[in-house]
Amino acid sequence: MFLEHLSLTDFRSYPSVELDLAQGVTVLVGSNGMGKTNLVEAIGYLSTLGSHRVSLDGPLLRFGAEQALIRARLRKGSRELTLEVEINAGRANRARINRANPVRARNILGLFRTVLFAPEDLALVKGDPSGRRRFLDDLLNALHPPHAALTADYERVLKQRNALLKSAKSAHFSRAGVSESHESTLAVWDHHMAQTGAQLLSARIALVQRIQPHLGHAYAQLTDGSKVLSARYVSSLMDSDDPSTATSGTDDDGVAGVSSVTGNAGDSAPVDISQCSVEELAELYLAAFQVARRREIERGISLVGPHRDELELILGSAPAKGYASHGETWSTALSLRLASYYLMMEEDPEPDAAPVLILDDVFAELDAARRSKLAHIVAGAQQVVVTAAVGADIPAELEGKRVTVYPGGVENDGHQL
């Protein structure tokens, strides 16, 4: 599938803009601040319903606007597909498929796939765990769109449970005890959180297992192969009585595996969570909630669950975070995106199902060797969209259609729009 045409209204810096793209390579060239990244951000939003630059939708609306529109015409073989997303201020976003009646925005997930490389990806390696958790969930959404509903359900349950824990914390300190009402209500939310958390944990562990070989392969493609890149999922179902400070053990495959939950009698039974069913994981969560109950009430937050987990990236024998050089950090971040691309291709190997590759101002950040290797890897994709401040930054392998970006508009084939 490739993107033929993009239309924006009141998105970021654009009151209105029309962009034609080509199968193969399209290069967006313009000085910094002209709006190149705004264009590829809109393309990525159609795929993930999120921005790679900000966590909230508010900044995506042009200042003073109440709604932004992203419209796209896509082609998959002989079939044409039109998608439209309304990003609304203060109310739910909506989407249209082939100009039909509006539907929930998440209904379009999976219809258009992209893999976006950007300087912000360095945070996947150097930043806090939330970015890596989001990386996993975004990839799961692309591979299995119903996962988005699961993530939303878990976040809703987590919010409700945290509110209850905060209330219990106040009651605990004001009356030197937790009421029966709080305890019974917590038991209900424990059950909900255990069920949704177990499904989310199981999906993430399976994803890390699947992406592992692609991650190692991508890193080898980008480097001299002297180090091996791997990943392991670290769950808050850990071998500890203190869920607020400990991390789980990991198995030999780099996936979070060995956990133990201390029972009422103080016994401890190690469990390989990578081999657990969803039902078994839910039982482990329920037991872990009981162990953590006092500390959770004291702090007023949930200390156990997928929201506390980590995707640990290992380069050679050391964590990439804190130990990788600048060049190694770039290669690791790029490898995560390439591995995503390879996994999507594995999921649906049909050429017309290939994700659109987006490289936002990446080549200016890479040394000559990595620039050449990355260009060689992506050049054969069905569609590649590249941005650059200087055309000379684009490797020869990625020569293609060029679009000049001006303040508030673009020039398609010599016509400013």
C-alpha cells in the first residue's frame, strides 16, 4: 500500500495544504521550521492515531482552531482507499473510511501502516520506560488493531484503581485504618486490573519473542556486527516482597520469565511467566496485589502491573541505556524501527501490504557509514518518504520525487499549493 495524496486542514502550521506523493521515494526538502516534520507527523498519525513528537493531541491543532483534518488517498494494488481523521478539541476524535459515516477513530487502525524513523527515537534507548512500553503497544496496535481497545481498558481500570488507592490512603491516615468499603471495592478493581493486565502482559511478552530475531538482524545490518542487540521484557511480577523497588528475573531468551509471589505462609514459588497462560498471569497479579497492598495504600498508586514494566535493550553484555555510544544509540533506535518493519512484513508478506517507511531528518544525524547502510536497506521499500533540510544529505540510493516545502505550503512538480 502506498499514499498517493495527503490533505491537511488546520493541522499544526498548515491552514490548508495538498501533498502529492509517489510510489517509491518522495523527498521533502526545506529549511528547518518550514513544516516538513508536520507533514510526516500527519502521515504517521493516520497509522497510529498518535504523534511521535507529543503525547497529547492539543498541539496538533493549528493555534485557535477547534478541529484539524487529515485526509489521505491510498492505493493497494488496483484498489483505492480514502481515510479521514478529525482531531477535535475537547471531544472524541472521529474517522471516516471511504467517505462513509463517522466512526470511532481507532476503527481505522491497521488499515494503513507506517514505520517512522525520527531523531526523537533516541529516547527509545536513552529515555524512561514509558517510551519503550508505548513502542510495544503501538506495534501491537499495528499488528492486531483490537489491542488498542485492550490498552484503553487497562488505562481506564488503572485510573479507577489509583483513585481508589488515593482515597484509601487518606482514610488510612485520618482513621488509622482502611475501611471495609475500601477493601471490598479494591477487591473488585483488583480483579478487573488482573484480567486486563494479564492480557496486556501476555501480548507484550509474545511480541518481544517475535521481534527478537529481527532486532538482532537489523542491528547487524547497520553496524560491523561486533556486538549483538537483544531485548528482554522486565515485568513487575518480580521475585521480591517490595514491588516498588525490584525487577523481575529474565530467562535465557531475553524475555521476562522467572517470577515469584510470596504467599500468606511466606513460601515462594518461582514461575516462568513467559510460559503462563492469561489465566495464570491473572492469578499471579491477584497474589502480587495482596503482597503490595500496604505499600500501595501508603503511596496511593498501583505498584504492580504492565504500566510498571520495562523493555530492556541489551547491547553485547551491557544495557544499551547508559553504556551505548552515540553511534550505537542511533543504531539501536533504528534497529527497533527496522525490526518493526520486518515483523509487519512477516505478518503480511504481500508486497502491496508493506508499510510506508518515513525517515524524518534522520540522515543529517548519521555518520557516512550508517547513512549508506540505512539507505541501502530501505531503498527497495514500496514507498519511502524522506525529509531533509539540505538535499545533499539524501544518499544517492534514495533519489526520487522531490517536493519543496515552503512556509504554509508545498511545491508539487513546480506548482506551489
